[in-house]
Amino acid sequence: MKKAVGGSQSGDRAFPLPDLDHGMAEQDRQKGAAEPSEVWQTYQGASTGTEIECEGWRQEAALRVLNNNLDPEVAEKPEELIVYGGTGRAARSWDDYDVIVEELRELGDEETLLVQSGRAVGRFETHERAPRVLIANSNLVGKWDNWEQFHELEAKGLIMYGQMTAGSWAYIGTQGILQGTYETLAELARQEFQSDLTGRLVATGGLGGMGGAQPLAVTMNGGVCLAAEVDERRIDRRVEGGYCMEKATDFDEALSQAREAAQAGEPYSVGVKMNAADFLDALLDREIVPDVVTDQTSAHDELEGYYPSGYSVDEADELRERDPEKYREESLATMERHVDAILELQERGAVAFEYGNNIRGQVETAFDRADAFDFPGFVPAYIRPMFCRGKGPFRWLALSGNPADIHRTDEAIRELFPEKERLLRWLDLADEHIEFQGLPSRVCWLGYETDADGLTERTRFAVRINDLVAEGEIEAPIAVTRDHLDAGSVASPNRETEAMKDGSDAIADWPILNALLNTAAGADIVSVHDGGGVGIGNAIHTNNHVVLDGSDLAEAKARNVFTTDPGMGVIRHADAGYQDAIDAAKESDVAVPLRDQR
Ligand code: NAD
């Protein structure tokens, strides 16, 4: 594509409105049921190379990451604008997608585009260091902050579910969560088995966008994964992408292969086509206790994410259309049985944990079952110590589309952090196992920890990438972003902030401050969402992107953003009284005013 000539300047069209005059029911349009836009059909993924069609690389980066989210190789159902996580969308409707693309093409270097729930709603003159795009998705005022209100507003075409990285244009395919899943399981194995997962059987459900990382993360840790998934196409997709070794339609056959592999200490993974609740019941019936049991079906959404037992995918989809109330009831009833089975397996000796899909919260709310929380969430169990040190899933994309650019960044990490064995082992595994989806990208958990010059891990790495772009060793700019699931960017009482030491689980001031700080620090895209991972009303969380184009401005932004952003993780956990965070603050000289004044 060519660079646009003579793009509009600030004030030309400050409030872009999509052309909604196509005679289509708003609900259909809203849910992406319309024919995919011609513009999207032309792109089918991000543009690559060094030619740009926008006014500058920051805008071009926004356009490329949006289109990367909707790349058929990356997204789960791009023709419905769905990226992952149940109905997590990148734009509200195809008309809205078209308008966003047009706005990004025209956006000036001193302008900021505002996106409200997947719709471009305004464009203002700001300044060069300000974000080019500010995004707010799915947010509702407290009393109205629930799925019921959300679905009413969604049907009127007023709001969109952005999940975490879908509506913030930061999804990089299943590999985005792979390292987190790998690290979580490594930590679990260390704590529970004092080794890796060799010889251990992990039983789980859900092989969607995120859940699909589970089989590979288990085998990377040496273990065996038996995963139930109702939708055969999803199993096929994971097998084709190298995330899962085999597909099975016969439970007993899959079970016996999995047990054989575990006994032999061989890494092995199989996706079995069945409902996850039935699957766990089948294990109980046969008196098989896996070493680990968890789940990543989209239980956060009982209507559009989770499948009730007793229906094929097509039958369930038809029931949802015909009788949503009945669907909801059946779905929640299956979830209760699902949670009961996890509790029973835990009772019989399995290590059980919830993998961030709010299945415990759903059952507690629907059936008044406080005991649904009798098995832990993965964050307090395995992730929080890393959050205390500002460590989280930092990720970056090669806007050139050239895999060599990512391989050069891999080398840069090896040069910068030769002493970090766990990080280097991850890089080796990623190199060996990950097939890029869409724009080549990478994820590594990096944190605050400062060097002698006071630069955080993330800053050191970002500044190095920026230098490599400036020196021409990397072909085109790199867009750096992260998951919303990060150290200081989420309030989610059933997940990231479950069981905080000081009881501050539900306080959303922290992520809001995080987004404001990211804007002040000059990130290029900043977003604030409601309901990612665990469903509407259950979380507030934020994200950022910084475009490293080799310029001094990019370096200045990187220095600020990658200090302040992980720094939020340190101060948030120090404030809650975690000693690890208080130590990290002391070691890395993070200002904690109350402590400093004392
Ligand atoms: P997805 O919607 O892409 O995939 C969910 C999969 O579960 C689908 O393939 C679906 O067919 C399957 N499924 C639904 N109900 C089922 C049932 N009863 N039995 C068997 N299979 C069933 O979602 P995703 O992106 O994979 O995310 C999965 C869940 O994990 C979501 O709730 C999401 O919010 C949560 N999540 C977790 C993390 C994390 O870090 N652990 C991160 C993001 C999201």
C-alpha cells in the first residue's frame, strides 16, 4: 500500500460517524453479523514492509496492530470481528472498522483519535508526545456494571465487549499467553512436585484463543495434557498450529494414550472432543485422578462463551438464538457440575486451580455457592510474587512482518540478560516451538529491576530495540505492548487481585491511575476496559503500546513508559503490604511516598 498523500489535518472531521444507513438491524450489525467489510477483505491481516500508508509510523503501527488482531491466522472468528475470549472484538461493527481505518490513515502527528467501545468517536489536536489513540471499551457505571445491562446496550449498538487485548489491538495469537501459561505451570510444578511436569497428567478444558496454549505449555514443561473441547474445529486449529499433538473423539482411547505417555515420562498432548464437565465426570467415574485439574473454557460468559452439556456446537448455537434464557440456565447448570467435579478431584488429591475464566464466580453468583471458591485462582497461587516485582507479560511485534526482526530482538535479550537462565530457556523453547501467527512477535516476562543506570529491565530492552531500528539492524519499527494481565494494570477480584493482603481486591483506582500514567508518560496507544477475562462488572484493566521507530522521541517515551508502567505493579503491591514489593521498591529506588515521608 502507498503512503496517503495530503491527509486531513485536525478539525477536518472531528467526530467521525459510521454510515449506518444500510437498512440492517443494529443488533446484527453490532455483532459483526454483516458481511465483512471490503477493506478488511483486502487487508486480511496487517500490511508489512517499510512503505506506510498513514501520516507517520505511530498511526501506521495502530493500523497494523488492528489489522493483525483481525488476521484470519490470528483471530478466532475474524469474519465476526471476534478476536478471542468468547466475544472479544476489535471493532464494534464492520462500518466502525472501516471508519477507524480511514481515521488512522488520516490521523496527524499531533492528533489523538478517541475510540469508544470499538467506534471512532472523536479526533482532537493534542501534541506530538501525546498518545495517537485513546481507547475505552465496555466500561459501565458501577450499579449498571453487569452482563444484563451490557447486553441491552450492545443490542442497541452502543457498546462492545473488548476482552483484554482484542479491543485494545494487542492480541498476538495464542503465543501471547503461552509464556504466562508455561510460567504458571512451571511454578505450580516447582511448588507442588518440586520438579517439572514430567510424568504428570494435566486435565483441562477449552482450546480457544488463550486456552489453546495449554497443551503446548504442559508439554514444554515435560508433562501430559488431556484437554476437552466441544468444538472440533478448535482442536484441529491447535493441532495444525503445533500447539496440540493429537485430536481424539474417543475419550477412553485419549485417556489410555495420555496415561501411557505419563507413565513413560513422555511429553504428550491430546484434545478430546467433548464437553468439559462431562469429561471431568468421566474421569471421576473411572476413578482416575489427574495430577492437576484446571479449565479455560469461556465460562466468564454463560451465554456466548460456555457450552452447555447435551448439545453439539451447532445445536447449542441454535438454542442460543431461539431461547437465550434456556441456554443460560443450561449453561450455568453445566458449570455447577463442572465446578463440583473440580472440587471432587481436588478432594481426591488433584492440584486444582482456576485459570482466570471466573467459573468459580459464575457458580457462586448463580447458585449461592460460596464453596465454589474452595479451589484457588492462579494469580495468588503462582503469579503474584512476580507482580510484586513489576514483572509481567511484555510483548512486541515486528511491523515489517519480517521474522528476522524478531530473531534480532531475541539476540538482543540474550546479550542484555545473559544471567537470566529462566528467561533464556523460555527463548530457546519459543524459538523451537512457536510458529508465528500474523505479524512476527514475541512475549517475555520482564519487570522493574533496575541496573546501575537506574534503567528497568523493560526500559533497557526497549531502548536497545530502538537503537537497533535506528541502526538499520531491524527493518522497520517494533510495536511494544503487553497483556492487560500485568503487575499494576488490573483490578479483578476473582483473578489478578484475588485475596490481596489488605483486602483491596475491588479497588479500581489502581488501573485507572495506570492508564492516566501511561498517557502522561507518552504511550502511543492507551486503553481502559471493563470485564476482560472474567466478564462484565468483574474487572477494570488497561494497556499501552509504544512504537519504537528509532527516533529520540521514541526513546524518551520508552524510558518513561517502561519505568512508570511496571513501577505501578511495585507500588500497588507495596501499598497492599507485600514484602517482596516493598523490597523491590527499596532495591530499585521506587518512590513510595508514605514510606519515604516516614
Ligand atoms: P475462546 O472463546 O477463544 O475459547 C473458549 C473455548 O472453550 C472454545 O473453543 C469453546 O468451544 C470451548 N468451550 C466452551 N464451553 C465448553 C465446554 N463446556 N466444554 C468444552 N469446551 C468448551 O476463549 P479463550 O481466549 O481461549 O479464553 C478462555 C477463557 O480464559 C476465557 O474465559 C477467558 O476470559 C479466560 N482467559 C484467561 C487468561 C489467562 O491468563 N489464564 C487470559 C485471558 C483469558
